[in-house]
Amino acid sequence: MKAPVAWLRDFVDLPEDAPAIASALGSRGFAVEGIEGETIDVEVTANRPDALSVYGLAREASVAFDRPLRPLAAIAPAPTGPAPVKVSIADAGCGRYALAVADVVVGPSPAWLADRLTAAGVRPINNVVDVTNYVMIEMGQPMHAFDLATLGGPEIHVRRARAGETIVTIDNETRALDETMLVIADRTQPVAVAGVMGGAATEVTSRTSRVAIESAWFLPSSVRTTSRRLGLKTEASARFERGADLAAPVVSLRRALQLLADIGAGRLAGGLTDVSPRTPETPSITLRRERIARLLGAAVPDADVERILGGLGFQTARTPAGWHVSVPSFRVDIARESDLIEEVGRHWGFDRIAATFPTLRSAPRPSSPGVARGRLVRRLLCGAGLQEAVTFTFIEGAAAAPFAGAAGVVPITNPLSEKFAVLRPSLGPGLVESLHYNRNRQAADVRLFEIGSVFSPAREWTAVGWVLTGSRGAHWSGNAGAVSFADTRGLADLIAAGFGVALSSDVAGAPSWLAGGEGASLVHEGAIVGWIGRLAGTREAPVYAGEIDLDALPVATARPAPIAPLARFPSVVRDLSIIVSDRLPAADVRGTIQASAPLTLVEIREFDRYRGKGVPDGHVSLSIRLTFRDPARTLTDAEVQQAVETIVEALGRTHGAVLRGA
């Protein structure tokens, strides 16, 4: 919103220098984008449509400088009788529609009016159109003028567009309409898109001699939907989308009629029509002194409360505990007591509130299980050298498709763009995009994880996902090697251990987005809870990834691994190299070893997988390190040897495994 300082001074006596005014507005919650000479560019938040006008900003400045606010300039008297144009409203998307007819002489605007519009960022067109734009900038009420001679009969109908209807808007673009859009129509066809833009067929030109000027209120959601579907953003739609003042259409129309008369551009012909399906509301909110002190942390004097709220347009009536406050119709953002307290606080000055710790009346509630679970997973993965990423929940359909599987994806009904068309079926697409973003900026080694919601047509759940590429990182030997399947499996085991559970793998159930032979599903108590493996089709270096459904893991057991004292007695290590089928999962070999070994077996670790000379086709050599230890005594070689022989016999019986070189 560009506010010329000279225009602001029409309504309030302000300091001579624009920076002082900008500083005051900035300290009251408005972001000042810059100052161009005597024009202040203010960024207005979506909840403050009243500030999208010079008069609205002047109201704020009057309270900031404690100067009286002057009323609006001359307004034409309320004409009697209806306008000579019939108006009907056939849809709840229009809450009020005011219209007047004026005889006009179209020409250039006076220099002072054109200069003010230019300073406010609006291009002057002709005196009639400029007056409607002037009132919009001054009062925040969008208006539109139709050339009455081009209307299909002296009637206006506010209705929904019909299937197949089109309109050529004043930017000379043909736009297809649908039944979701509110339009202004004459007897036969749409002549404007309600709240967005007028039609070229009825625009005011140098040949226009009589105009119908509309000043209306449209439902914010209706204008927002239409603007988005047409891809058309205008000064009018920006105001209607935020919520215009239901009480403003008539007074704004009278202001426009007065301006036309003042500059000699036209005069009223007939009366003024005001069709009002809705009536302006004046809600009353109770404001308590004790609550002000509680929320702000400081007691604001009664006189200051009344001065601030009165200056902002609120009406206050004292009560023993505080005030009854009537909310003006232009403050659509005020709905509760805390909103009023914010208004008091920002104009009284947040800098006047001392920094103190809040008083606790009860002990803080313990965090929810989901929060504790997320903290545990973050601690584990950050400790493993990964960095947390945060990606979008809405993603592109093409990126989601490879990770969707048979379940399919959940589409967004009204996506902002094709890049945000569906809900993510996995954390994988976002993490892969982040990984490539980093690699494209010379980050060769990338290790990322994310915790977030994922979706299928059947349900929503919380998952943790990760991606790895490049080397394993620093190592004392100077060569840590490249990341592999073992690294992504290790992260899955790390998370499972943190929850006190064990996850088995199912190679046959590996999802389709993983490379053949390097992927598996993760299984807990017979149910698939995730996947791990190398992503198929990734560019450049291999990318290993994984994902676990955290909702499927028991929250109650989510705890750090127990701490045990160091063993007093030495361990005994034995290495085995066995030849097995290359289709046999290592997890099955591990399971057989655990089932056949004595309790003294405390660790199993696979450290090599070899295929080549000396190994038959269709087989691999799998090297396994077995660690034995008894907490109460030192094991003998004979005991360890007996345990190893039992394990080898079980592997041969169950999997046809033979010792390499035997």
C-alpha cells in the first residue's frame, strides 16, 4: 500500500518528515517497505484490510502521534429514491450492492488527482475511472463504473456464471467462466467478474455520456476462489479477499459522486439503489483490566486504553472490571478479547513492557508421546552424523508417482500449482530433491533425514526417512569408503534399538522404487513398517535411503538403550566364511545363527560379501564375525569351538551352507 504523505495530512496533522511517520507506523506493527520521496510504502498483513486505504493508515497515525483524526472530505447528500437501473442479487456471495447513475463528461483528470493516483501506484485513465480508483485508495472500497449505453437493458443481476460463459475483461483477455464464479450481468451476459475486474464491452471511454457506478460487498472466499481460478490479481480483489467493510459501499459511493461534481466530471441522475441481504454487525467484546495486565505483563492506565481504542474507531463503555467494547464494521480482524489487548499493546508500546518471567500456576504438562518419539529419533540420527531436513507436504504428482505404489496418491482439490498437486506418499521425494539440490552445489557427501506426515488414500501417519550418498565421512584410516546398503540397514537398526524392538527384512517384499537386489521391506511383528535400499534411477552416485512408519512402533518402549558395565572377562572372536546362495538374505543367516548358538554368543557382524574366483555361480561368500563372552567366567577354546561347529552344522542343514575352502 503506497500512501502519499500529503494525502495522509488531509486527515491528520503529522510531522513534516516522512521517515518519522514511517517509523511510527513501523513500531505499530506495519512493515514499511520503503520511502519514495513523500510516499510511504507499507506492507499490510492479510488480516488488516482496513489499512489498505489512506484513511485507514491515517487513523493508525493519528493514534500513534496522539493527534485528532479529521472526518472524510465532502460527501454528497444521500439521494432519495432508487437509481434508474434495476438491481437483483441471486447469490449469497454478494452481501450488499449499491448503485447510482450519473451523467458524465469524460476527459482527463485534474493534475492534483492524477498526481495522487500516480504517487499511490495507480495509472490515471480518465476522470470517471480515476474517481473510482481515488475512492478505493482513500477509503479502501473498490468501485466500478459501467457505460450505461452498452448494458443490455437498464438492469444489473449479481449471479453465478453459467457453464460455457466467457467474458473479455478490460485487459482485453478472454476468460472462461464456470459455476463457481460470481459475476455482474446485464439482461443477457456477464459484464464484470464480481470483485475482480470489469468487462471490456462496458468500460468507460471518451464516448461515454452516462455511467452506472457500483459499490458492493462480496464474500472474501468467493473473490479469492475466482481470482485464483482465473489467475487474475487486482487491487480490488486484494481488498475483497481480505474482507471489505459491509458498511462502506453507500458512503463510498456518495464520496465518488461528490468528487465527480467537484471536478466537473458529472452529476447524479436519479436516486441511489442499495440492496442489502446482509446487515453490518457491531459485535461487543468484554475487555478486562486484569486480562490486559495478564497478557501484556504490564498494567495499562484506563485513560490510555480508552484513548487508543477510541482513536482506532472502537466505542468503549466502562464497567467495574473494565469495558464493553463495540467493534466497528471495518475491523473484521477483531473477534475476541485478546485481539483488543493486542491493539492496546501495540499502540501503548511493547517497548514499555519490562522483560519478566511468566508466573506458572501449575506444572507444565509432559510432552505428548509423539513429541518424545520425535526427540528420540532426532537424537539418534543426528548422533549418527545426519542432518535434519524439512520439505513440503504438497509435492508434484510426477515426483510422488514412483513412491506411491498400488495405494495411489491423495490429490489436492485446488492446488496452488502443479508443483503442489498431491500429498506426499513418502518422505522420499522431498529428501531426494534436497539431496540433488546439495549435490548441485558441490556437496559430494550428503546425509539427510526428515520426520513428518505422509499420506495414502486410506490414512495419514508419521514417518522418518533418510537419504545417503557419497562417502561415509572422516575415518582414522583416511579411507572410510562409500556408503552402501549396510549403512542404511544400520540406521534402521539404530532406530529400532532406540525403540527397544527388532526389525527383520524381507527382500521379496522390496518396493518397486528400489534397485533390484539392493532393497528390502522392514517387518515388525509380521507387519511391514518401512523399507531400505538403493533408489533406482538416481543420477550420478548411488543413493541409499530408508523410511520407517513411526506410528507402527511401540511408543511406550521408546527409550535409550540401557547402560551396562564393561565386561570383566575377555571375549573370544571367531570368523567364518561360508558359501551360500546369492538369493539368501543375510538376515536369514543371522537368524539361524542366533537360534542355534549358546547364550554366550553376544554379537554377530557381517564384514564381507564376495563373488568371484573360487565361488560357484549363483553363490556368494559371506564372512561373519562371531563374538562369544560369558559374564561370570573366561570361556575355554573347547567351548567356543563346540559352539562354532554347532552353528556351522545348523547353517548347512538349513541353508546348504559350506565353509569356504573346506
